[in-house]
Amino acid sequence: VVSLLLLMTLLSRLNERAQWPYDLPLEFAVAFVVIATALLTIAYDQRMALGISGSLAILATLASRGDFGLFVTLLSAAGVVIFALNEIRSRSKVILVGGLAAVAAFVASGSTGLIANQAPTYILMHALAAAAAAIGAGFIVQGILPNFEKLFGVATSITMLEWSDASRPLLRRLAQEAPGTYSHSLLLSQMAEEAANAIGANGLLARV
């Protein structure tokens, strides 16, 4: 976690030193916060991700030498990612969450710009940059997610659904050589999933 915070803060600082028109690197910090928030939500839980992403938003704002408007934009995008990324059952879910974060970043950046009485063109450029950074972060997270799971030993819902695929060699062999046991196992797995869901546990994990 500390390494992730340091890396994203360093990237925000390096991005601030880049020569971009209209001071757009400030909004590009949204990508770093969204990536870190998504990985923390997947690896741990929403509560921990919420606390750490708030700290990261502060660090990224300071590293980017941004103002309160940038902090609000970062925090808005991170909040949407945390609450929308509670479970991943498809690869497209990460992209969808990135799109939702882009909408939040666009609205937050535009609103803070209007409050600060900035020029409309300046506001639009910064809002679009924040939205583009959030969408880009969604694609980056989708690309690195399999390696992230292997590195930290995290099994997302996507991985567990792949494990429960009936075409996997072990399950196919069980169905062919012991069809009764296979059917019995499927029935028990469905019962375990329902029981786990009833008490607020991870039903998919119980079934797999």
C-alpha cells in the first residue's frame, strides 16, 4: 500500500513538471488516483480503499501543486470508483467504472471551474482532460488486473467464474467419469452460495 501511494505521488509530481498546454497535467493526476483506488478496492475492500484514496488525493494534489478544485475532482472520481467497483464479474465492468468516474471528474472539474469564475474554454479543456484521464485509467486497470491478481494472490469474481467453468479439464473429467458426484457437487455448491448470500458472505467464493 505504501509503495502504491509513493508511486502514484511520484507520478503526479513528474506529471506536474511536464510541459503541457493549459496546465492540463493537473487533471491528468486523476488517472493515477483512479488506478490506485481501483486496485485497492479489488485487493482489499471498499472501506480501506476509501480511507487510503482520500490520503492519496491529498498527496496527489500537493504533488501536482493543485488547488482545492483539483482535490475535489480527485476525490469525486475515487469515490465513484470505490462504490461502483464492489464486485467484478466481467472485464467490461472496469471500463464501465472508468466511464462513471470520468463523468464524476468532468462534473467536479467543471463545477469548481465555474465557482472560480474561470474562462469557459479553460473550464472545458480541464474537464475533458479529467474525464479522459479517468477513462484511460479504466483501460489501464483492465490490462494490469490479471498480473495484479497473480502478484498479490487476489482472486476477483472474474477469476472465480473462470475456475467454475464446466469446460475446465478437471470438471470435465469429473462429469465424464463420475456424473453422479458432479451433479451432487453442483447442487451443494448452489446451496452453499445461497447460504453464504443469506448471511452477507461471498456466495460466489463459497460456490467455487
